Amino acid sequence: MRRAQAMKQQMTGQLPRMITPRSPLIDLLESMGPRERLRHRGVRLNPALGYHCDLQFHTCEQLLRWLKPEAQMLENESWPAESRDKRFNQPLSADDLKPFCADYPGKGADK
């Protein structure tokens, strides 16, 4: 596949497009401050967050870096955010994330 893309680029001079990784979960994580992302611990991906995998991350910051390794990615490369459920496009809130976190700011006050 890469060889075919390289040949196309060589023949046409057309470079691959840059794409910004996007998903409702990425949008939520980016709306949080870096310190807040570090305080959400033991985060587990779940279909309710738009992903069909069962991976756990130490913090939301680590999860964001996994979902979106760079601000922009080449269109012909794969990255984790592209393996999401494309039909899932509802906005997420911090309350949607809490059930999938082992710890988060104010957890004791929620009860």
C-alpha cells in the first residue's frame, strides 16, 4: 500500500493531505486543562465514549496523547482516533467520562 502511494506521489507530485484527528472524546479531552486531564486517573475506553476497545490509561492526558499523537496526521497513516466508531458523533461531557475513571476531581463529593 505504501509503495502504491509513494508511486502516485512520485508520478503526480501530489502530497498526502494533513488531517486533524477529531472525535467527541478528543474534543472533550482538549476542552479540559492539562492539570485536569492529569487528575482524571484510571481511564478506560468504552463504546459509550465512541471506541470499541477495552484499553485503560493512567490519566486522561495519556489517553489524549494516544488518541491524537500529533496535531495533524498524514491521511494515509493510521492512528488510534481513526479506529473509532464513525457513527458516534454525540458531544461528550465530563459527566459522561466519570463512570470510566477510577478517580477524578471531586469524586468523594459526588456521593
